[in-house]
Amino acid sequence: MLRSMFSAVSGLRSHQTMMDVTGNNVANVNTAGYKAVRTTFQETLTQVVRGGTAGGGNQGGTNPMQLGLGSAVAATDLVFSQGASQVTGRATDVAIQGDGFFVVQDNAGTNFYTRAGAFGVDSAGNMVTPDGLRVVGVNGPINVQNATDVSVGSDGTINGRVNGQNQVLGQIQLARFPNPGGLTRVGNGLFDAGDAAGAVVLGAPGDAAQGLGGLQSGTLEMSNVDLAAEFTNLILAQRGFQANARTISTSDELLQELVNLKR
């Protein structure tokens, strides 16, 4: 009975994590570039009560007797399916159609990666994220100077008018990873490249040889959260939590009966 209690406690923890993950997905349903997270479970230790035996002669073999000892969260995986596109009409809002990440850089020169393309231009002419990180182009951080009528092409080329003349102001760079699931979230829609993600591949948007998608200006890629699936997961997590709590209360009742046998 103690074994059943400990197993149920592990189940409570696992389903609580599932509810936490689902709640965060739902909270970010309207966050540009957000990628949903999926929870998967695994069984924990298994106790072998009796080993199996091989058959021989006229004697048949027996299977081992094993008892499970609960569950645990195996992984919380990022789901990198394409999110829906929302038309904004802003020339500096850019969505990636296909694989790839925008490369952005902080003041210390550290690169981060994001799918959120809500860019703007600061007072110094730098193309930046809402948090002030500079957008990195093929030739370094992008600066549009004092250009007007700025536009972004599907290949990431940025055009604008400087002193009444059309000029190419730069080209947005994209990054791709062999294992994007190995990226580390650092908040604000940003990812940090770790060893698990593999070596970064850099290139221009639309470079098929590098497996990079194209760009669509005037739009934003929204969250890929599926609300119907998330609410279903929430119900499953709630019922799983309730079932494990019921296992604990039932085991407690059985223990109480054992204690009362002495009376």
C-alpha cells in the first residue's frame, strides 16, 4: 500500500507539470512567434518481485513478476510547426515562411534566435526588436540610417529611400539548427543555442540549399498553440491528477483498516 501511495505521488507531480505546461501554452496563445510545448511521460523504476525462468523438457517457462513504481516527466518538447500569419501592414513586421530563426544581438554582442519578427527602427537607425536587441543581417547588425519607405523583400533584402534615392540597406540573415528542439528558451520569445541544438547554419532567406524559408513582410507569425488540443490536455491532466489523488485516499483507507484490526 505504501508503494501505491508513492506511485500516486509521482503521478500527481507528473500531471501537475502537464497542467503547468498547458497553462503556459494557453497564456501565450496570442504571443507572436511562440512555439507550443508538449509534455511526455515515462515510467520510473520497476521492481522485479520474481524473475522469469526458461522452459525445459516438459516444464514450461514463467514470465517475471514486475511492479511499477510510478511515473515521471520524460521531456517537455518544443513543437516547431508553422504558426498562422497575421497581417499587420507594418513594413518592418516580418514572418518566416518555413524553417529558420531571426538572429538578434544584445549590447554585449551575444546572439539569440527568435521567430517573432515584430521589428522596428530606433533613434540611431538600428533595426531592433521590441526589447531593443539589434537584428543581425548577412553583413552584421542592420542599420537603415535615416531611410524612408523601408521595405523587406522575400529574400530578406531591405530597401529604402535615402536622400530621394532608392538604396539597398542590408539583408536579413536567418539561422537554422539540426535539432531546434535542443534550443534553450531565455524568455521574451528568444532562444539560446546550446550544444544539444547542433552547429548553427547561417544564410539568406529563401536559400533552399541551406534549408531556410523565405520572408513575408507586413505580417507576423503568431503562436502555433492549438486551443482545442490544449483544453483537451487540460482535461486529461485534471482527470489524471484526480485519479492519482483518489489512489492516495483509497490507500489511506486501507491502511486505516489495517490499523483498526488491532481493536
